Amino acid sequence: MQVTAIVAEYNTFHNGHRYHIEETWKKTDNSFIMAIMSGNFVQRGEPAILEKRKRAEIAIKNGADLVVELPTPWATASAERFARGAVYIAHQAGIVDNLSFGCEDEDISVLEQIARILSDKVYSRDIKKYYDDNMCSYPEARAAVVSRILGKDCSEIMMKPNNILAIEYLKAIISFRSDIKPIGIKRSGAGHDSENTHGNITSAMNIRKLMRTGRDYSPFVPENSIPVLEECIENGTFPALYSNLESAVIAHLRKMKPSDFTGVPDVAEGIEHRIVEAVKTSVSLSEIFDKVKTKRYTHARIRRIILSSFLGIKTEDVVSLPPYIRVLALNDNGRMMLKEMKNKYFVPVIMKYCDVKYLDKDAKRVFELESTATDLYNLSLPARRVCGTDMTDEIIYIPGE
């Protein structure tokens, strides 16, 4: 059995994702696919537009065999922590041979060079010094050091959106001394976060915009996903909107003092004071984001800080690594993969809620954070759901034809 892992948000699953899976099959001789997918909140620092199990169901219907969850503390973290958490799950599963990821440059040899440099402690000190001396963002500091060593072309390559994550995956593989083979799939069609369309492919951001405004998104998603989405529209579970949580998030922020941000991931250099002052003079999240943003603190970073605060995520929750593998959806091949994992995985596998009682204290903490995140996510839905659904919703099983 050859297994390839794909790390994804599938927010929401579109034709580009289907293309990625098909290209992965070609490069791996039709290997089984394990998707490591973000839960109900994503790296942009907002709710996923569709609930995680329904996104997992669509992924299974379009080529994945097993979908497991990247827990919220890592799914909503920086690119480095996001990638590190996901690759750790693949590594600990014990059956993953390859890791397939999208990138702007299919020849990943340069990306591997960059990853090795960024993994070197000597160069890490150089980056930290450049960051402190030049009052720039951390990505700019990394690019400057890489440019000095490998040349300007390499620093430009590493700043491309998909290459950023690809490099982090490669760094994680190096860090864990994993035998997992990295496979780059050149991104086809519309660019990351672009509103352009190329045939039946456009960015996930553009599709979400169409979905939120009630416009036709059907040309850009697999046909078999449309009945699932329509069913979710009918039962009020799609689309989830951050605006439905906005008052709750702002109310939470208005109660906070600068000291309350101690321990929230990515809070440093007094940014907590800037957040508190911005909250006092703002009536919307977009206002807060705009007022807090600086050259060093990007919009995305601010959004993640505020979401982490709202969800109760602490720094200690993300400096560790995912303590379990949680199954969201599978097919018959996925069942075979789980059987293969049975004697090989190195962390517990959660199939149902009763499995949680066997977890250690730290793992239970992560599961409780996940359950709380889902309870809050349920308030972002058109038809709000009650608490506790993360413990009662069942794994999606799609039988073979």
C-alpha cells in the first residue's frame, strides 16, 4: 500500500483541488490519499464557509480516501506551525510515503535548498538579527537572508504564496527526520486569492465570495459537491459567516486588558496595547484589523491573534504538536488504511467520542479546545446549532460503488 498525504483546508473544495488529487495519482502510481484537513476555523483567522465533516465528505467523493483533522490550534496558526502540525500527523500515522503539495515551481530542488537554510540555526540567528535591525516583517527578514546566500531569484521564489507553505512542509520533514517524500504539484489556473478565472478554475477566495453573495459558483466546483452544498443551504448550515460572530468577538475584545493577551500566540512587542486601543475606537472587526496592522504585523497575523484570543488558544497549545489523529471521513480504502495504521501509528486515533477518555491530559485539552471552537462556530451558521455537536456528529463513511 502506497499512501500520499495532502494538507488542505478545502474551504471549500473546488476543481483546482480535484486537479491536485488527479496529478498526485499520476505522480504516485494511484496511491491512496490521506487528506489532513483544517477543522471549522482556518488559517485566515475566520470560520470555514462549510462545516468540517461536510467538507471532508466532498473530499472523499472527489478522490481522498481518508480525511483526518488538523486541530484548530495548528489550523489557525502561522504557516510554520500549520505545516509543522500537519506534517507531524502524517509522520506519526506510520503509513504515509509521500506528501503532495501545490507550489508555483514544480521543481522543488530550490525549495529544498531554501528549507535547509531556514532549518539551520546559524541562519536563524542571522534572520533574527536582520528582523531586529531593520524593523521589517519576519518574511522580509527571511527573504533578505536567503537572497544573500542563494541570490535574489531564490528569495523571490520563496515569497510566492504556495511556495511559502511548501517550504514550511519541507522544513517540517527535515525537522522530524522523516522518510516522507515531498512531491510538488505545479499550481494550475487562477492565482492564490485571485478573482480571475481560468476555464472552470478560480481561487477558493473567489468561490467563497460567490457563495456569500448568492451568485453562481457551480462552474468552479465538482458536480458531485453541489447536492451536498444545496442540502446544507436547506438545513441552514451553509454558508457560515464571520459576520455572524462579529458582535461576540468584539464583546470579548472589549472586556480584555493588555495583560489578558499574555500567552496568546504571536503576541509580542507590545501589540496587545495597540489592539486594546483599536477596540476602544472601533465598531467592526475590519476597523480593528486596519488600525492594528503595522509593517511587522500583517492583516493575517492580527486576524489569527484575535481569533486565538476568542477561542481560548494559548501559546503552549501550539508549541507542542498534535497529540492525536482524528478521523472525519473515509471510504473503503480509508478503512484499509486505518487497518494498516493499527500497528504503526505513534499517537492515539480518535474514531468516536468515547475514545477521548483514553487520552492524556494534554490531548484532552486540545480536544476540549476543538469542541469549544465548534460550539462557537455553530453561531456563525445561518441556522445556529446547539453546543456539543463536535462530540455527537459522526464520521462520514462513503462506501465504494
